[in-house]
Amino acid sequence: MVVLVGLPSHLLAETPIQALQATIDRLQQALRDPSLGEDIRAKQVWEILLTRFDMREMSKRILGAYWDGPVEKQEVFLAEFTAFLKRTFSQKIDKLKDANIICRSEEIQGALAKIMTSLYMSDEEIKIKFHMHQQASEWKIYDVVLDNGRFSLVSSYRAQLQWLLHTSSFEELLRVIREKNAW
């Protein structure tokens, strides 16, 4: 029996790459479980993703200065944007069934980390970098970067949504997202 009493808690904590790999393993298990129906599989996959993604931090980075409004507006945006991402991702779940994701390396700088991964689909390798931050004792994803940095989930949505905010209002932005969620 090994007793770990007295060890500092940071020595027992998961590293970012371990946290991401655990999430990937859970995702692949759910995606490949033949006993799950399509709806249950989609629900499980989304729940797994929500435990690792920091949707609040992602929303804050997407909205930038527009985030600094009333908490009620932040909460409404967070709920609508999360629903939008769920709808968007659920359309792509089946494509990930046969994919393999391998964590390659991690760069940690204080409470921030970048995890380099390779996604293999149909003999094609897609390099994906996950940007994570430490929240309490957990590592959470706040951005996903593809194509050697040419595409960032946060930057892409920031450009689109801030353009809309510059030309109209926050309420209009919410209306547009709600419309897309109703499809």
C-alpha cells in the first residue's frame, strides 16, 4: 500500500495533456459504443465536452470588450452560444467515430497550456492545438486552433460576432444566434 499523505497537491494534479487525453479517451469510448443509440451518444459526447471546455472563458474571449456588460447579458450570451456550438458540433459527431486523436506534446506556462495533437481521419493527419487554462485544480479548454494556427475557434467567432456588434446591437447578435439555434 502506498500512502501519499503530506505530498503537495500540485504533485497529484493532472497535467494538461493527461486531462485532455482522458477526455479524448472518454469521447472515443462513447463514440464507438455500439450499445448507445444516436441520441444518447450525442448527449453523452456533449456532456463529456462540456466538462473539459470552459464555455465562459471562450465566450469572454470571443466578445472581448463587449463581455464587460451586465452579468445577465453574459449569462444569456453564454447559454445561446453554448446551444449554438452544441447544434453545430452535433452535426459532425458521426465523422469522429472512426477518427483517432493522439496527444503529442504540451507547453505549459504557469496557468496556461497548449496541447499539440494529431487527428487522423481517412489516412489524413490534421494538427490541432488546444489552448487550456487552469481553473482551480482542473485544466479547461478555451480555444481550438487548426491548420498550423491559421484557424482559431475563438478568433473566427470573434471576427464574425464583433462585426455584427459593430454594425448593430447586442440584442441583434442574440437574435441572430437564437435564429440559428432554431434551425
